[in-house]
Amino acid sequence: MTKHDSTFLRHFSMIIVGLAIFTVFLIVFANYLYADFTAGQSADGELSERELAMAARVDERLAPVGGVYAGETGRAAMLAAAEAAAEAAAGQVAYGGTLDGSVIYGNLCGACHTAGVGGAPKMEMADWTVRIGQGMEVMVRHAIDGYTGDGGIMPARGGNPSLTDEQIEVTVQYMVDSMQ
């Protein structure tokens, strides 16, 4: 073995030993930093509120975004999920269940119908003459089910699924009554 080989081996060995010492240092330092974050239970066997909150956040982040439904089992699961969503929405009525069309218009509808956003007809009689001629039932149905046509898009329930049919009806009536 030449002098250059022995010098290389000595330097290489020193680097390996230095990396091993650095690794041990990192392990000890990490244990020191995270000594508070033990995942175990307290002395009485119960998880602390902090640990429960952390576990809930982790579960929320790890929850699947969607599901895959196939066959009859999947169809049944999909229908059950839709029914559960409809039931949950039924328990949450928009704007405290108010039947004041001006309140609902001011909070939701006015965002598009005041400026004509997305092709929405402005609150001017010229934009509504044909629609009013179709009748109140058609306008209410378009507001409930949504409508694409006449160069614009009306989202179902104005984009708020917790609006009831009755709230939509009084809001459409308010809009027609307050036309300029």
C-alpha cells in the first residue's frame, strides 16, 4: 500500500467516524427537543386534551377526499351518502329561516343580480320582461333547480343549498316586486 492510499484511508475513516458522531448527536438532540411530545398516556391511563386534539387533526387530514362506489353495493352506499347529506342540509336552514326576501337578496342574490355577474339579469325591468312573462312558477323552478341559458348561469338555490323552497319563492317574489 502506498503513502497516498494510507492517507486516503485515514481521512476517509475520520469522515466516517465524524458522520457517526454527528448522527448520534442528532438523535440525542431530537430526543431532547421532542421529549414533551410522547404519544403515550398519562399516569391515570387517559389521553390529555392536547393529545386528543392532535389525534383529531391527524384523523381529519388523513380522511379520504372521496370514495369509489362500484356495483350494487356502491350504489346503495352512494344513495345512503346522498340521503345523509340531504338530511344534514335539512337541519341547517339559511339565514335563520327568514322569509324576508330582501334579507336573502341582500345576503346572496344581490352579489350577481346587482352587477349582472355571470350573465345574471340585473334588477331592471328590461332584463326581466321575458322572464316575468314565463310566469312565477318557471322563475322559482329555475332558481331552485338552477338554469343555464340566455347567456348566463343560475346556480341551483343561488349557490346556497340550505335555502328552502319557500325562502327561494319569497325572494323571487321580492325581486319581481322591486323591479325598476
